[in-house]
Amino acid sequence: MAPREQQGGGSRGGAADPEADIEAPLISSGSSFFFQDAAGEDGEEEQQRRARWRFLSSFGRLRSNVTSQVALVGTDVCAIESLDYELIENDVFKQDWRAQGRTHILRYFALKWALCFLVGTLTAAAAFVANLGVENVAGVKFVVTSNLMLERRFESAFTVFLASNFLLTMFATALTVYVAPAAAGSGIPEVKAYLNGVDAPKIFCLKTLLVKIVGCIAAVSASLHVGKAGPLVHIGACIASILGQGGSRKYQMTCKWLRYFKNDRDRRDLVTCGAGAGIAGAFRAPVAGVLFALETVSSRWRSALLWRAFFTTAIVAVVLRALIDICKSGRCGLFGKGGLIMFDVTSGYINYHVVDLPPVITLGVLGGVLGSLYNLFLDKVLRLYNVINGKGQTYKLLLAATVTICTSCCIFGLPWVDACKPCPPDSEEACPSIGRSGNFKKFQCQPGEYNDLASLFFNTNDDAIRNLYSSGTDHEFHLSSILLFFLASYFLGIFSYGLALPSGLFVPLILTGAAYGRLVGMLIGSQSTLDHGLFAVLGSAALLGGSMRMTVSVCVVMLELTNNLLMLPLVMLVLIISKTVADAFNANVYDLLVKLKGFPFLEGHAEPYMRQLSVSDVVTGPLQTFSGIEKVGHIVHVLKTTGHNGFPVVDEPPVSDTPELYGLVLRAHLLVLLRKKDFVSNCTASASDASKHFSPDDFAKRGSGKHDRIEDIELTADEMEMFVDLHPFTNTSPYTVVETMSLAKALILFREVGLRHLLVLPKSSKRSPVVGILTRHDFMPEHVLGLHPYLFKSRWKKVRFGKSAFTNFFCH
């Protein structure tokens, strides 16, 4: 599909809608802006090539305006559209609601709760399968490698380790590249954009769901420094979306009783619950799941949604507990030591004093700096990866192969530079631990000794976190080992993310932060009474706060992970400090990813320079409208020559005394009318009742990224000369603003209500009844500043340390 005019909400007439067409790039050169010529009448392949070039140029020095036409979905550049959370109040909709009785309404609300139950149950099952797969696949790999090391067959051990990691990575990458490119990455930016009103193709389809689960198991088991929490958020959202649209029609897996959610509004709520269920499944933290959905991914929240999201995450916790109890009988292989089990490793009673505050504050400040640097380096690396991945599928595979080989060499080679330590005489677990996970890996050491660095590298991420969090282990790690592990995990996490496979950032940041906290505890812990394991917990919170800038949800995640409420004041203090420090340098990692991918994300606040403009300053013409009774041929012509998704319907004499705005009709509804061929022979209003010929199911919203095409409808020459009465299918109460309203005020209305189209009415009654339509694109800073470049120099910018020599050093 060409990156087309099919895009966007459609507003201003002619054949070029900035949200609809592949518009000319907006290129910045110093403080001046200019537009390049748009692609003309080139073929589809040429338009796709140009669209890709324009998108990829945004990662170099050219900053193209790609705020609404194309975005990076997974690892592919795709055309995107907007969602519409507004209820369409036309005659068919109103008649349907009048016909609904009490039973129908009760069934509707019962289905909402039933779907929340199903989302929680299926997400818990997916999380269990993911953890079961990682623990067993990675566990077998580590056991075989350790046994070969025990036999002093070091070359064979390295060969097995490297080959298994390579095969797992290539399997995950090939599966993603050739089957479901939208499954690449964590999926959180895509979910965040969807809940903001951005509709990207195939992000929630069945193939994406299956590849996400299988690919996540393979990628995490391949010892890549990636996690499964982000993919589980995407998995939960996929499950919710598929259930909300009644299943998958493509694979003939549909249920009629599920088809009650026929609009974006209900599906948005269900996807929000699914995202929260993903975090609850990743960490067995139901409260943190709700708070994550509220704090990070959702753009709109209300009390009813809070209750349903909490119910969904509670179901996740109950189902996971039942599944884990089954595994306690030993029927799940190596599963049971990591993953979903609460770490519960800190001391039962935590006693801290005023003397402990300076080290904790230091931990928070450094965590904020390290977190902001992490985001900065990740942004640079992803820009490079996007250019490489943009060269084709072969390059995606080569990039993944290069990273996994380097990672395997690093993991296997670094423990050799570390000195062995004698086993502690008072250890409660076997030392060294052979054939299983544990704190004491033998690696190349002599009997009675262990390699503490290998204990961290040759474990799953969950077991490594447990080792670092363990209390009473202040003397089990060398300072040099923790330093090496921190540096390695810090940069491996940056270089592992961005490959064409499912990967998350949450767990790698927790692990890297744990090593950072241990390191700080070793360096300044003598001035504190806190345990090094507690320093590791606070280090994870500090790095998460510095990179993701989440406070409440991260705080609850850490408390639910460690099962220790006594840490609450210290975790809160660290998170507040690290977030405050990091905010002075750059944005949080998910906002950076959303921007990097090119999603037209609407922020919850308006830029101050938008208050200097009115909506008329960004609306351009001419405007394409329809009459209340319109000729079929004209409708077909307009739909083929424009990409607008909404058209004002204006009644003119003799239908009305003066031209007046009747409402707004959607492209999707027009396509339904043309397909049904409910035409009249003359230019008069239809006398028949529209509800007798059409049902609400005819106008039900299809799945994410799925749209009908005007080219698929065949009409005869006689039919093209007939007419359609648009009145029964027109939304008679669209949201409108007067042309003198400030752009900032219109933005808040547009985002809070979740609109796709916002009609602009004239100030004077002597003019046309509607002067334009605002779409998502019109609020994008790149578009606004392109129309009014004088605002670029004078626009307000946040006061950041990033404008100091510190950031300039890293940015240039």
C-alpha cells in the first residue's frame, strides 16, 4: 500500500491534505524552514521509496516533517492514520439506541467485565508461557555450558554457548522480519501512541501476538540484554484488541457474541486494561500494572476504567498463582527459580537512620545522570540502527548476528579476567553451584572456589537480579566484578535494543541499576548502615527513574518485587531525586522512542507559542464538502482524488433557506453506502427509513489498521449518475470551534475528547458555514512552525542543563 492519501483525518479540500498525503518534508536549516516539492504522479513503488527516504532522513541531519504520514512500526515504515473516540450520532445510531432495552444494556456491561476477565486470564497464560520458555531454554543452555566448563573443555563450551545464542537470535529475528515486523521492539511506544489516538497497521493482529510471544522467548534466552516486560505489555494489548474486535476474521477465528465493541472508544479502554495486565504478568505486580497503565501509556483516564483495570490485573495475579502452584510439583522443568517468583531477598526488617540519607541521595543524583545518558546513547544508537535496518531484510539479520556474536564473546570472555574467590564457609546454598542457578558459579575456578562475575553473566536476568538483591552478601562480589558487570550491562542494554526482534528495556534497566546500586554501596556503603542488597534495590529504582521517569508505578513495582513495604520511604526519595535530575537533561525513554518512530503524539500540554495563534492560522483551504443529497459520481471522484476521512455536509438552497452545516460524514460510512448501493434516482430526500436497510453492524469499526478502499467498489455508469441521501448517515453533532479560538485551547479539547476531526466555524454568519477542519497533523509543532517560522526562534524552551557544555559534548 502506498503511503498515500488514505492517511489521516482529512480536512482541507483539493487533492492534498497534510494528514492525508505524503506531504513535502519540512527541512530545518539553521532557523529557516522551507518545503521541498512533493512527489507528483510517480508510481506506487517510487512513492514508497521517497516516503522511506523522507522518513529515514529524519534520523540524520535532515529533519523531515513525518508527524502524520508514515511512522516506524516495529522495523518497517508504514502509513498510519488517526483513531476517533467520538461517538457518531447519526440517525442509524440513534435508532439503534432507541431500540435497545434493558437486557441489551445489561449484556453490554456484562461483556465489558467478561472481556476484562478473558484479557487477564490470557495475558497471565502468555506471561507464564514466556517465563516457562525462557527459564527452560536458557537454563538448558547454561547447564550444558557449565558442564563443559566443569570438564575443562573450554573451547567446546564457548562453541556451544555462541552457537545456541546465535541460532536463537537468528530465529527470533527471522520470525520477526519475515512474518510480523510490527512485533519488533518492546511495543510500548506503539501501545502508547494507539491510546493517544494513532492507528498503525498490524500492531495488534494475531500474527504479531504469536511472533511476540515466541520471539520474546528466543531473544531473552539468547543472552541478549533485553527483557520480556515490554513485550508482555504489547502482548496484553494485542489480546485485548483481538478480543475487542471479536477475534480475527482473516483466520476465521471470530465469535459473534464478542462483537459489541464496534468503536475505538470501547477498544481503547480494553487495550488500556491489557497493557496493565502485561506489567502485572511480567512482575506478578497487579497494583503496579494499573499504575503503569495510568502513568505511562494512557492518555485518558477515568474512575470506571481504573476499576476495570484493577480487576484485570487481579485476575492476572490469581491465574499466575494457580499456574505457579502447578509447577511446584516439578512438572515445569527448570521453571520456578526466576521470572514470576517474587524476589523476597531483602532482610525482613530494614532499619535506617539519618546517616543513611547522604548515600541514598547520592544514589538518586547519579542515577538521574546515568539514566539521562542512557536515553541519549540509546537515541544515537537507534538512529544508526534505523538507517541500517532501512536498507533491507538482509541487513536486519546481519545487524542482529553481529550484536549477538559480540554479546556472547563479551559474556563468555569477561569472567576470565576476574579472579576466583573462596566459597564462604557459612553459605546456606551449595558452593559452587553446578548444574543450576545460584550465586556461586564455578566457571574456570578450582574446587572450593567460585567466579562471582560468571555468577552474574551465566544466569537468566531474573536470577542475576536475585543474586544482586540478596541480603547478607556484602562480601560475595569483588568491586572490580561489579564494576565490569555494570559497564557491560549498561552498554549491552543500549546495543541490544533496536534489533528486529521482540525486546524490552524494563528488566535490563532493573539489572543494570542493581549492579550500579551494589557499586555505590561498595564505594560509600561504609558510611551507611544499609545492606548492599538494599543498595542494589535502590539502584534499580534510581536508574528506572532516571531513564523512564516513572515514579509511582516504579515504586510499587520495586515493592511488589521484593515483598518489603519497609523500603517505601527510601525508594520514594530515590525516585523523586533521580527523575528530577534526569528531567533537566532530556525526555523519558518512551517519549524519545515515540518521537523517533515518527508517531504524531499529542502531548497533554500545549506549547506556549500556540497561544499566540488562533485555529484560523493553521487551517488552509480550499475545503472539500458534500451536499446533503449528493451525486454518486461526485462522491466517488472525491474519494479517489483525496485522502480525507471526514467531509462536512452542507445543506444549500432549496433544501435550506441559507447554506448551513448539517454535520460530518466519514469516509468509511460513504464506502458502506456505495457498497450497499442504496441510491435514489433524483435529487430528493429519501422517503425510506435508513434503519430498515442498514444495521449498526454495517458501520462497525474494523480492526486496527484495517480499512476499506474505494478502488474495490465497482459501479456502473448508470449508478454513477444516481444520488445518495447523506442525512441519515451524517453525524449531526460534531465538535466545533470558532476560528478565533487559540490553537492551544483547541489542542486540549482535541486531545481530551479523543477527536479525529474538529470543525472550524466562521466568526461571521455571512461567510461559509464551515471554514476548515483541524486534524491531528495541524497540532504538530513541525507543521505549526513550518507555517509560521518566525515562532521558531522565539518559541519557549524548557530550561535544561542540556543547553550546557555537558550535553553539547555528547550531542556533537
